[in-house]
Amino acid sequence: MSHRRSLRFAQTTCPICGSKEVARDDHKGDLLCTNCGHIIVRTETRAVGKFDIAQHLKRNGKMNFANLQKATGASEDKLLGVLYSMVEMGYLSEIQGVYSLTKKGQRWYRQRLGQEWGY
Ligand SMILES: [Zn+2]
């Protein structure tokens, strides 16, 4: 077996430069932005829920990745994963690394809020 590093493009966006050219390094499991060289290290730290993210965005409006990470205290890879799935579901829109709730996302948030309060 060779020790060749294999890079696959990951389904994610670089939190620093917003590039879609983020590759997964299978050898180490890290994500690497091939545009700016930022390494998204996969660490086992705090996860974050969709509801938390929606709440912060509802309160603060548009937020970039660094602000969201600070607000939620989540690890980079976990936060990226949740953000990506929320964009995928149409709850968030992401423009140049800045995230905001879509109409659909706001509707979802209000529904969830109602459930939390037991309506
Ligand atoms: Zn980048």
C-alpha cells in the first residue's frame, strides 16, 4: 500500500474565505481549503443544534462563521456540519460566508419555539 494522501472535495464551504473548494484529507480526516489553505480540524468538542443557530440568527440578524462559533461555543467541524445541513434544507442562506435565516427558516424557528413553549 502506498502512503499517498488522497484529497476528496467535501460538501462544505470554507468559513474563512467562503470558497467551495474544501477538500477532505482522508489520511488525517481534516478538511482543507484549497483556496486559502485554512485547515478545519476535526475535534471532538461541543455539538450545536439547528435551533440554537436559528435563535442566534433571529436575535442578531446576519452572522459570519466566526461570530456563530463564538455565540454557540461549538467546534468548527460540528458547526459547519449543522450550517451545511440547514442551508441544504433551505433554512439558511449563505453569501460569502455570512449566514442569515430564510423565510422558511424563520417559519421553522417559530414552529420550534411554539413546541418548546408547549403550544
Ligand atoms: Zn478558504
